[in-house]
Amino acid sequence: MLKPDEIPEIPGSGGVNLNGEEKEAVSCNGFEALYLAALDSDVTLITGVPGYPVTSLMELFLKTDSISTKTDKVSTKADNASTISRDSTCEARWLTNEKVALEIALGASVSGRRALVLVKHVGMNLLSDPLITSVTHTTGAGLVIITGDDPGVKGSQNEQDSRWYGRIAEVAVFDPVDPDAAYRALRRAYELSEESRAPVILRVTAGLEKTEGKILRLPPASAPHPTFNRSIWKLRMVEKHQHFHSKTYPMLEAEAENTDLNEIREGRKKGQEAERIGIISSGFAASFVEDTLKKMDRLPEVSHLVLNLVNPLPLQKIENFLKNKRRVLIAEESEPFIEEQIRIAGNVCGKKTGHLPYGQITPEDISFALEHIEEETPSVSVDSVRAGDRKKDRASICDDCPYLPLYRFLRIPDVQIAGDMGCSVRSAPEPLAAVDVSFALGSAISVACGFEKKGIAVIGDFALAHSGILGLLNAANEGYEVLVLVLQNEVAAMTGGQKVPDLQKMVEAIVPDVSFFDLERDEEKKPGPGSELSDLILKKLALPGISVIFIKCRCIKY
């Protein structure tokens, strides 16, 4: 919880801000630190798409926006929260699609408004198109994308690592270890975005939200902020790219080498042992490293390079760190992003060498790696967790879900069924085994269009609004054979119950054959063999072309 606290002793701070007032020290978790950093950075537009783990961060901004668009006292928690004595003007909006969220933020940036985009890691896949182009196109006011990764796959369809988008798009990527680093990283990210005229990525995980610490709030930023400079249009596309590599990227590389966010925590013990072992880490994994070294009583003998800015990598700093080290462990989640770029040094170990598992790592993993660090290829025991063994609230349909009878009915022989990344994906494992495949949010309709015979697409109304509507448009235009079942519960049920736009009229304009079925209207109409809905499904399945059935029912949780 955010609590004003006593000002920590910081060399050179003098205990006052630029206005001659005392600096404000705050105790908070990592997400609250990001919230405060955004307010202090004069961010006026926040766009986001709900998804684990960034939903709770967006809710802080939504609470601020709902109190007032111009407020003097902002509460970040409903339960006995302290107030923040700073003016705040921000507009926060949930949107249905990540590409749209970034494009709106780009519009704000070029007009001189600082903007923030919140998405989960898979959302980076959708917004990558405007992201990559924006780098050589250039932007205006600071624009930061906070992406929530999910090491351990607690609420996602994959375990992808968002840091790679820094290399693909050639933008700066911060990966903060704790609340203090999170606050300072986001404050610097807005400055760096304006200096480079490009977006900046900041990666978070759920571990950062759970980490408590103290931050020292810096003097707030204020308008005016830069707008888009049209002089870039004097250059051709190839010239823009050359200009970026001759002017902009070297500036980012210098930032990585010189920032105090990338720090070496030297082992206190001198001598041969201190020179032999080192650790390089980034993000929340660095917290595990520090805790593990304390428990193993190895802090005095192990040097630790903590990277909060991971793209570009500070290669010179890393090279100097690797010198005189016999072995260096790379501790990171989820992929070997750092390790793959520096393992040519020969004394580096980590995921690629089998010292640490891919994906999420634990303090026990780090202990194991340190115990076996002198070995070239130790065997790490990584449990393969079956879907059926996962926690029930993550892997299966709710026991009281009104759509449960529908899923049971959908085990239709010789009919392939494409699910989506909403609740329907939970019906794939046994015992339901209702949907056969489920690739991405909004993908069900297009996937079903590729089946050899006419199949069924099961898609939620949020997934339809997110991107499924494009699949429906193409299916209708190209005359595909598919039956689309839209589960219309009017909320994004798996991400917090956010409202969903009503697309009924739009769908009717695209597809001639649209039916509506209200499960709540008559309890006896619940689907099952011989029921009204099951008969309707079988009837539409037998017809040529495309048909859509909206199946309306309220989610029990909301």
C-alpha cells in the first residue's frame, strides 16, 4: 500500500526538490511505483487491453480517472489508502485491441501528449506493426509501452519474452527489478522516448507487483512536450533507417552503458574466490538472486551485475564484468535473451547450458545453478506440468458456468471445433474435450475456415471485438463454410469483467444468417441432446455457407 514514509538518506539529494520542498518518499509495490511514475511524468493518456498481469495496473489509472480528470488527492487503494498530493490529469481507457491502443497513443504523442500503453505479452504481437514503423517514422511526446510477461504461464497461452521486441523494433527496453527501479525506469523512459523520438518498452511480471519497497519521487514533469517534427519527411524510407542507425541507436547504446540503472554490486570479499564467480540478471529474477546469495551466505564472494535497461545491452560494461571471472551465471526469465547475446565469451552459463530452466526461475533454481556452476552441462530437473494437474481456477470451466452444457454437447462426432483464448480454451482438456484447437485471441473463426469440412468456431464476444470480427468479414466475403457460435456474456470474463461492445448489428450487416438464443430466458432451453439450442446448432451446421448464432447468458462471476 502506498504510504508516505521518512525520506531515505540519498547522497546528493539534499532532501529537497526543485521547488525547495522536501522530496516525497513512498512505500509501495512495483505496480504502484509505475503508477506514480506515470503521474509524475505528466502522462495524460493511458490506453490498454485487459490481460494478466497488467489488469491491476490499469485499474489504478481507471480509479484516478473515475475520481476526476483534475484532482488534487488521488487514492490508489480503496482500503485505507493514503493520498497523493499532486495534480493529476489523465484519461484512461480499456480498448479491445492492442494495435488500436498503440495507434491512439501514437496520435497523442505526435500532438504533444505523453502516453502510456498497457498490454500483456501476447498483445505485443498485434501492436508490433505500428511499433516497428514508428521508430523510423519518429514520434513526438514520450510514449511508453508497459508489457506484462507471464513466466510460469499462470494466465496466458504462451510464455513469450517481450524483451525480444526491443531487438526487433530497435527500441529501448527496461526490465525493472524492484519498485525503486520501476519508478526511475519509467521516469527515464519518457525522457528517452523524446530524445530518441521513438516508443520505449518497459517489461513487467506479476512478481514486480508483489514486491514492496521505497521510492523517492522526483520533481514532476510538465508540458510542453515535443510534437512530431515533419522534417523527417525530407528523407526517403531507406534514408530514415540510415539516419536512425547513425544518430539514434548510438544514443541508446550510450544510455545503456552509462545509466545508473545498470549497476554492479561487487562482492565484498577480496581475493581469488571473489574474482571467480559472477551473476548477470535482469528484472524480477535479480531479486531472487540477491535473496539466494544472502541465504547461501555468498554475497561477499559473488559480484552481481543488475540490468534494468536490457536493450540495447551495455556490451562494454558486460565485457568488463566478464573479465577475470571463471564462470558467470545469467539469471533471467523467460528466454535466454541476455545469455544468447554474450555466451560467445565462453565462461557464461544459464538456460542454454542447462544450469537454469527455461521460463520462470525460482530461488531453488538459482541455488542449484550456483552449486553446479563449475560443471559444463548439469542436468536440471524441470517438471512438465500436465494441463489436468494445473489449478482448477486456471485450467477448467467454472462448475456453475451456464455454458457448461453447451460444451458437453459440442463433442459432435466428425466435426472439428476451433476455440478461442477466452473461456472456451478451458474446455479443450479432458473431461470436456469440447474444442480441438485454440491458437490466439480472436482466431477461432479464421481457423475454422481452414478445416477440411464445415466446422464450428466458438468465440466470446470480447474475442470477436478484439480481432475475430476481421475473420468473420473475410469468411463472409470469401464464402467459407463455418458455423460461428458467439458466447455473448457481455464481459471479458477472464481478465476482470470489463465491458464488451455489442456487435450484433455489425454482424447482421456482414452475415445474412444470424440467430439469437438467450439461455437466461428459459432455463429449459439449456443445450443438450434434443434441446432447442442443440437442434438449432445441428440445423445450421447442415446448411451451406456461413451462419452465426449469438448465445447470450450472464457470466456468474460478474
